[in-house]
Amino acid sequence: MYLVGAGVGELTIIDYDTVNLTDLHRQLLYREEDVGKPKVEVAARRLHDINSTVKLRPVNEALTSENAEEIIKDADVVVDALDNWMSRQVLNEAIVKLRKPPLVHGAVNGWYGQVSTIIPGKTPCLYELVQVRSLPPQCVGYCPVVGPVVGVVASIEATEVIKLITGIGEPLINKLLIIDGKNWVIDEIKLSRVENCPVCSRYLKEK
Ligand SMILES: [Zn+2]
């Protein structure tokens, strides 16, 4: 919503899912009446109402190792708003293999969130980031995602995209921002490359 409001030019949205009642507390584009409808179609309609000058490309598919490269190859920036690490690794492999574009990573678990910006071939990739630090205090069992924490993470990710596009400010490169919404503590962890990362060593000849 922020990126479309900012007028990013062209936005591709990838999701194979339909709107669920349990999405509504954190996915503010959707309404009760949208339950059961394809997410990308509803999202494109609502986003068009925010800024009709942005070209929207809804892709009603799952992101897989078969289609990832084709979908992202012409993008200037990719935003990870995924809900699972398997799809994130698919996305990571695609950007490392293509050596572009920058990836703004975000994840939320319960009250906690994290954001980092990855420049493939230059900064630790998503695989390395997971080795350095997995999601904040791992909650065991049922960990409902707190809606406003998703909003905070999404806002930080959108800010990263605006910084990357405009070249203004310092993106979270080689840094992982950790957001603890329960106690309102925001921490920054410095990231460094992991030796012999299996993803980078497979696709990048020199680091
Ligand atoms: Zn790597």
C-alpha cells in the first residue's frame, strides 16, 4: 500500500492463495466480503484505488524454483512478504543465481519481527542470514502473529525499497533489524558472510 502510494511505477504481486478470515487482522487490503477470493486480484483492485498511475501485475501462482527467475528477472527490487522459509529459500536461490535484484527480507513470528536488505553476491544471502540468526525467541506451539507488528515490519520493508530506488539514506545492508513488539526493543545485528555458503558457492564463482 505504501509503495503504490509512493508511485513505484510497476508492482508485481505474487500469491496463489485466497483471502481467509484469519488474514484480516494483518492484511489490511482485505475485507470480510473478500473471503474466498484470490488475494492478488483483490489486492490489485484495492491498490489501483490508492494510485491508478501504478501499473499492477497480479500473478496468481505459487513461487517455485520453476517460475521464480522468470518473475523477478526484470525487477529493480524484490520484497519478501512470504510466510514460510521454503519459499524464501526458493527466492534466495533465484536472486543469487541472477545476482540481482536486491531483496528486502522481512519476517514476523508472534510479537517479533525482523528486516534486512540483501544484495546478492555482496552481502550474506538469506541462507547465511538464517545461520547467523533465526527468528527471535522461537515460540513453541501456537504463535499467533500480532497484526500491528506485521504493519511495523511491512513499513520498514517499504522504507527500504524507497531508499533503494531513490538512493537516499542507508539501507539495512549487512544488518538485521530485530523488532520486539512485546517490549518495544529494536536491536540491530551486524551480519557477516558465512564461509562456503552452499547457495552462494553454487552460483557465484567469486565472492
Ligand atoms: Zn549465501
